[in-house]
Amino acid sequence: MGGARRRTVGGNGGIRDSRRYYIRVGATFRQSEGAPSTNVCSTPSVRHANPGVPSAPVGFPLTPVPVQRSRPLFVPRIVLGVVVPIIAVSMAACGGGDAAKGGGAKTTAQGAVGCVSTDTTPVSLAVKDYISTASPGPQRYLTAAGTDSELPPDGLKTIQDRGPTYFYSADPAAGKKLRDKLASAGPYTTMLVIFRGKSETDGGKSVAVKLAGLYVGGEHEGKKSPLKVYSVKCDSTTWKLAGATVDSLH
């Protein structure tokens, strides 16, 4: 905003000074006497002190207008400083609500799962009991790899922890090679542990595991170990054997 002095001749022949203000808004200038007008869209005009002299419209000044620095433009930073934190707090509050809901849901899900340990599973407990109570007690173990009777990974780990473990094949030629290998290693009782499947009840908190056995090689060649059905239940933190029944001989 700049000001310019212009001398005009009054009606009494005297000389008066009148100040006009030019305010540039975009590419338009406006002027007024005294305080700047609030109408920034009106067409500026020159108003003389002598009403007898006609006024003429004024456009862009043809000569440079001296710029007088007035009060600096005020930016309400305090408003920005208040609004931004409020938005941030609101977003944080919303996020906190979601996190609280998500955390609660996660906790509930974990509580529903309960027994999640990979070291103790229904199958591993059943296999451990089966080979521990078998008679005669096995010293080496076999699993029927690649068949529906193959032990799951947790059951396989259990027999590997108890003694030497081999893969069994029903193919006659492969079976003969396996028996010869077992015989050369020593007269140890060897059992093929057969997995007959499992089923879940009570929302997965109760599991039934079926196992059977067959002795391979040595003096117990061909002897069958009875089929057992194990009941394993989750007591909220770990799996425990609830009982076992002898079903039949395979």
C-alpha cells in the first residue's frame, strides 16, 4: 500500500492537500481518501476537494507511486498453532481407540487359541505314550514316508528324539534292503509307527489321535501293535493326555 500527495485548488482559491491510497490486489489498484476501502472490487476514481471539479476515473498510475511501509501483514499464527495440535490430538485419539480395539481383539484371540506350544502337541504326546507303553519296547523306529500313514512332523520329531529312525517302504525290494541294513546294525527291536489320523472337537480344545504299530525285522518280524485312540485336551495353557483306548489290531 502506498500513498501520494496531490495538490488541489479549493473553492476559496486556497491550496489543500489530499491523500489517496493505492492498494494493489492481484492486478487491480484501488484508491480512497482517509482509510482504505474494504471493497476491493470497485473501480477506483479521483475525488477532488472542490465539488465543482468533475471527477475522472483512475486506472493504473502512470508514474511510480512511492511505497510507504505500513503495519506488517498479520498472520494469525496462534490460530494455526492451536488448530494443528487439535487435529493431531484428535487423530491420535482415534488411533488410540483403534489400537485399543485391536489390542483387545488380539488378546481375545490369543486367549481363545490357548495351547500354542510347538514342543507339546496332541500328536507328540500320543506318539510318546504309544512307543513308551508298547511291548516289546522298540529301540529303533520307522515311518512310512510318502503315504497317508506317515507321521506328521511333530510325531516324527518325537521318535527321532527317542532313537535311530528310518524311512519304511512297502515295496518288496526296498523292504528287503531295509531289513538287511537293520540286521547288520544289530538285533534291535524296530517298530514302524503308523499314523491313523486325528480329529478335533470342542472348538479344537479336544483332539483324538489314532496310532498303530508294526514290528519289522528280527525275532518280532510282522508282529502288530494294537491300534490306540488317544484323547488329548487343552487345559488353557498346555496339552495333556486325558486317556487312551485300545480299538483293535489295525
